[in-house]
Amino acid sequence: MASRDGADPEGDLSGSAPFAVHPHDALVEIATLLERERASRYKSKAFRTAADAIAGLTDEELRDAASLRRRKGIGDSSFAVIQEALEGGVPGYLADLRERAGVERTSALRKLLRGDLHSHSDWSDGLTSIELMAAAGRALGHEYLALTDHSPRLRVANGLSAERLRAQRDIVAGEGSEGFTLLWGIEVDILDAGELDQEPELLGELDIVVASAHSKLRMERGPMTRRLVAAVSNPHVDVLGHVTGRLVEGSRGTRPQSTFDARAVFEACAAMGVAVEINSRPERQDPPDDLLALALELDCLFSIDSDAHAPGQLSLIDYGAERAERLGVPRERIVTTWPLERLRDWTRRPR
């Protein structure tokens, strides 16, 4: 939804002064900022629910406090935000979140990114609809965004069966617009021996395949090396996702990186033209700097991705761009700086 800051909202019947921020926009921005800082998913979802609850209301309806308070989806916090916005100021909670977010992280490389090849919707373990994820991608100025919900074995993430994945095809196609393409993809689980957790024929139909390991991350070095090499050698794989599986901060705690022969894995990536993901989530920072430098030395391609599970998290690519720039990753080897036509040529490469 386009911002209405500084203009009377449609349907204003009171003749009041323009809002500093429209109540609906304030609720959406709060949800987005909470998502970016990876706050409780229930908290951000509550503000999105409240925004949906007041979407389309006239100014007169918004100012009917008694009726608004009884409206489903409006809680104490969201009601307070709406009232502060109606008074003409920036709600205190929003102001605090803006201050916490600080100045947007910037780098020359960030401005060159055209898209993102790793994101999730509420079809698997994301927080919002495909439509909201696509809208957020457009709002960031992306030329393309890949929807890559999880595959079936990852039940804790509501992974998609082949049937459910096929059911996404028309929805994804319908989210395209001038200057923006939503790509139909998957984050497919790498199974114990390097097999991929989805029908091969279906993987061949997708626009983007990100392959990631989510289980048995403490596997011994030899078997883990063979597992990852087998996965990136599969002709359907485009991107190797969060290669070490480590967690370095955040609400889920920390987790050490998997052990494997990184040279062998990255040599296989380079040979197959598979991009090594620079996962932008601050709790992952994956691959670590030393492994990213090795992949750079071995002529690998890279994909700077958000791994977003909510609209506000798409902007986390700021972090990945900053790391890639600091470590000297050249633009021409980052597939997410490529225009869509060149990206499609790469995904259709002979393998």
C-alpha cells in the first residue's frame, strides 16, 4: 500500500489536519520494523492484523473510538498507535522503532542489487502471504524476488509437498507486474547422502532452486563433504544456501558451523556454476569470512539473499551487501546484481 504521509486520507470527513503518518501506514511500518529486527513473530503479526482490520475505514470510522476498540484484531497496543496517529503525531512506539533501526546500512554494492533469490511465505514457515512478500519486494525496488518455501521433509517448517508446490505456480505468476517478477522457486532440503527433497521433474520446472542442509549438521567431515558435493553436483541446483548452518546470535541461540572440506565443496560449486549464498541474516552471517574468501579464491559465483520470512526482513540484504563489499566480492560474480534476462540465462545453463 502506498504511503499516505502528509495527505488527508481518502474518505476524511472531519476536515482535520493531515496525519504525520496515517494510522494504517503506522501499523504496517511497525510490523515491518519488528520483522527487520527479528522480534517475536506474534508481535509483528498482531500489528499486521490490526492494519488489515482498519484498511479502508474512513476518517470518521477511525475516530469512533468505541467502535474501533470493539473491532476484531485491534488490541491495546495497536489501538494506542491509532489514537496517537489520529492526533497528528508520529506514534511513540513507531518513533522508538525508527530510532532503534538507525540509519539504513548502506554500501555501494547494495545499490547494485537487483533482486533476492531466497524468501519464504506463510505456505511454509514465513509469516505472511505470497502477495505481501511480493509487494514488499516491489517496494524495495527489486526487479525480481524468488519465493523459495521449504520442501516436504522439513515438517517443522510446514514444507511443501509436490502438490502444494505446484499449487503455487499460478499465484506466483499472478504477482508479476511491470518491472517486477516473482520467481517460482524452492529451498530444497539436502538429505543425508546429498539427495534433494523433491521430485526431480518438478525441480526442473522451477525458476530457482536453493539447496540447503537443515538436519544432521554435526555430521562427520567426510560424509558432510560428500553430502554437499553431491547436492551442488545435481543439475537442478542454482544456489547453495547457508552452507555451514551456523548461528552466531539471536533468539534461537548459537550453533557451531558444520565441518566439511570447504575447498572440495566450493570447487564443485565453481565447476557446476552454482552460486554460494551470502546469507544476509545477522544471526547466520554464513558463510564465515574465511570460507567466503576461499570461495572467492576458487572463482565461485555468489548470491546475496535475505532468507526473509516476513516482508520487513527482505531489507536484511543490506547486511549481506555490506559484508560482500568489505571482503572484496566483485559485482560481476554476484548473480543478484544481474538483470533478470541474464539471471534466467544462468539458471538455464547446460549442466
